Amino acid sequence: MTREPHSSDEKTSYDGSMSERVASELQHRIILSKIPVGTWLRHDAIAREFGISRTPVREALRIMAARGLVTIEPHRGARVNGQSVQDVLEIGVVRADLEGLAASLAAVHMDDEQAERMTSAWSSFAETLEQTGPREELAEHWIESNELFHSTILEASGNKYLQQAIADLRRKLPHNISFGAYAGSSRLIARNMAEHQMIAEAILAQDALKARDLMNAHIRKSVEATAHWINRKAPNTVR
Amino acid sequence: MTREPHSSDEKTSYDGSMSERVASELQHRIILSKIPVGTWLRHDAIAREFGISRTPVREALRIMAARGLVTIEPHRGARVNGQSVQDVLEIGVVRADLEGLAASLAAVHMDDEQAERMTSAWSSFAETLEQTGPREELAEHWIESNELFHSTILEASGNKYLQQAIADLRRKLPHNISFGAYAGSSRLIARNMAEHQMIAEAILAQDALKARDLMNAHIRKSVEATAHWINRKAPNTVR
DNA sequence: TAGACATCAGTTGCATCCAATCAGGTATGG
DNA sequence: CCATACCTGATTGGATGCAACTGATGTCTA
């Protein structure tokens, strides 16, 4: 295959290695559930899609396996991991604890710019919550605001290992899972937002203990809601 | 290279893939600091040492990079990561929190067999602490007992994601770092063991809150001692 | 002598080739 | 008719070859 260094198509000149690039693209798809749980990832198919050889594809799969996204069965291939309800709960317990820690650290370390971002995350969404728009759009906007809120707090914790640990956990749950639980219920979303507000206030007041407890409870509730939704609506969507 | 399937040497017939095997061997060496921080890991040298080609070596390095053990610089190679004192402290905060969580979960879930193992971890060591043996041996025995104590609690937490998260963190600190802080001071070791005993009692009494707080403080102290030791004794051993 | 530039050895990144292994289907014997 | 052995296509695992990139050394010039 002849390279064209000047071409602007996606496969040339990116992050250095092809394997990293393929890994993050596939990871993206898995998290968004564009690739369903249990799918076999074939070297050849992926290689052909990306217009590369199988070598970097194999490296990408190893990376994803190390990140816990897929499991490699020797001589059989790589398969997308799924989580049972039990897994969702176990991950939730750990995540609640860590995000609680992040909130307590953020209460001490957050600067003005971050405070501004955190506040705007829920206030801008609160506006659209009042206007009655289409469901789909609402949920999408919510997920975005939610993401911004949590990631800002995480950033304000100032601890990169904490950030990474939480990122690792989040990677293990395909996003649309928790998305599904909330998309259908604006009451859940409203409660969720109210909790965000209280957490934000605790952080701004530099009340580390309160911020921690509120955040912990917040995540736990969210996880429970998710688990409940999975049980009720789609018991076999996952795994 | 001709393969000899019947031979019992280490490279044939193990865990399926060569890359996994190479990755764990190198990881082992890095954690034990047999390979110093900052070392470039060369494909060719590793391949020759293991008697394999560069392909599985490259995969192993990708795995290690995903685990945070090395950093791959495009077109330059993989280099062993080190941690500054700041990193040690940041990791310590997260680890203290997670191990605290593990202790509180263990207080609820621990079964008799695990309780037995946990207790024997420090009691068997307490005996040798009284006999005045050679320093080196003492420290080695201590590290073993310490390992057993913590891993048993972790196991008793019954949460595999928690276990994995802590394992990920521990991997990031070459072991001999915290080892060094303690090896020289039997007073530190004694205090450490006393704390273990208190934690064990809280767990056995099913006092989750107390177990959590004690464990959290325990790890924090240990991390501080380590950080202090690095600053005092060997400020440029790490990074 | 200092700095810019060409060259070169060493190394990585990717493609291609071959061997090893697995799953599923088919033939064969009981 | 069922069970077992075997054969075959599909797929992964690993080896090798070659191009591209990096850093360093040496050379030329002002």
C-alpha cells in the first residue's frame, strides 16, 4: 500500500501509531454500542475497513483487552465484553466512592474558571428543561450536561490517577446503558439535576464532607436506577 | 526458528499468547525494579532474549502502555515510567480511599476462612518480630505478610472491579519504593503491624465504618512514610 | 570556531507470508 | 440412527522483510 503523506484522509498522520488510532475508534463504537456486546472482532474485517494490514489491528485488540473492553480467547479471537446487572452494581459502588472522593477534593481545590463551568453545566440545562422540546433532544442535551458536570469536578480534584481510575471504570460500561434508564423519564432527570445543584453548592461552599456524601449518594441512586431499568426493560440487552 | 512442542522450556505452551507472557514477565521486572525507570525497551533485545520475533514483543509493549507501565513515544520506543513524589502521594490518596472501601465491604462480607487467613497474616509475623533475626529476612517476611493481609481483605470485599482498580494502582508504583521506606525501620514496621491488628479487629466486629477509617488512615500513613523516605534517602531514585 | 546541512546507523511501524489451531461439516463404523 | 474420526475452510499467532522516522556524527561554509 502506497502512502500519501499529504492526503488529509483519516488514516495518515494522526497520533503516531495506527494501533492507538484503531483502538480508540473501536472503543468509541463499543461505548456507544454501535458494536453490540458479544461481537467477534475479526482482524481481517477491521484491517480492510481501515485500509491497513492485520498487524496494527492485533495490537489495537491487545490494547483494548488490557483496558478490559474485549476478551481475547486464544486462537479464537477478540470478543466485546458485556456486563451483567451484578457488574453494573459492582462498578457503581466503586465509582460512587471515587467520585465522592473527587467531589471532596474539588471542594478544596476548585478554581473560579472551573466553578463557572460546573455551574453552567446544570444551569444551561435547567433552562431547556422548562421548555417542552422533543424527548430525544432533551435526553441528548442532558447526557452532555451530565458529562460536563462530572468531568469538571473530576478535573478540579487535581488528581490525575483519580481521573484515570474513574475513566477506566466508565469505559467498562457501555454508555447507552445508563442513558436508557434516564432517557424515558423526565422525572428521573429532574431529580438528577436537583442533586447536581446540591452537590455544586456544597463544593462552592468548600464543604468537602458534604460534597463527598452527596456525590456518593448521587452516583449510587443513578446506578440503582440503571440496574432497575435493565431488569425491567431489557434484561438481556446486556451480556 | 524451529519450535519444539515437547520441550518444557518456558516459551512454549503457556497462557496462549506470547505477548501476554512477555508483558507479565517485563511487568514483573519493572515492579521489582530489575529494570530501572527511564530504560528504553528495545524490540530486538527483548525478542532475542525470549527467543521470539519482534511482533509479539510489540504487542506486549502496547499492553504495558495501556496498563500505564511504559510510555510509547512514536518512532522512538517504549520507556519505563517512573513516578515523582507527587505521583506517589496522588496514587496514595486514591488507594487509601479504595482500600478503605474494601475494608468496609469486607467487614460485612468476610467469611470464616478469609478471617482465618487475615488473622494469621499478622499473627504469624508478630512471632518473628519478637525473635531478633537478620534485618533482611525480617523485611522480606513483613512484605509477604503485608501482602497477604491486604489481598485477603480485598478478596473479602467481593467486588472484582474494586480489586482490579486497586491492582491497577499498585502496578503503578514499583514495589521496592515503599519497601525501602520500611526495610530500615523496625519501629515503622511495628506501628504498621499494630494498625493491621486494629483493622482486623474492626472487620471481625463487623464495624464497617471503623474498618474503613482505620484502613484509610493506615494507607495514608504508609504513603506519607514512603514519600518522606524518598525525599530523604533517595530523591533521584525515582524519575 | 560556530552553525547549518547532509549523511548514516539504529530503531520503529507496517505489510506480507507461513504455520498452528479451531469449528463445523462429512464420511465411516458400530 | 448415533457416535466418532477426519477433513477442510476460516482465523489467529508469529516470523520476516522493507520503508520511514529519529538522533547523532561528520562535513562544509561563513
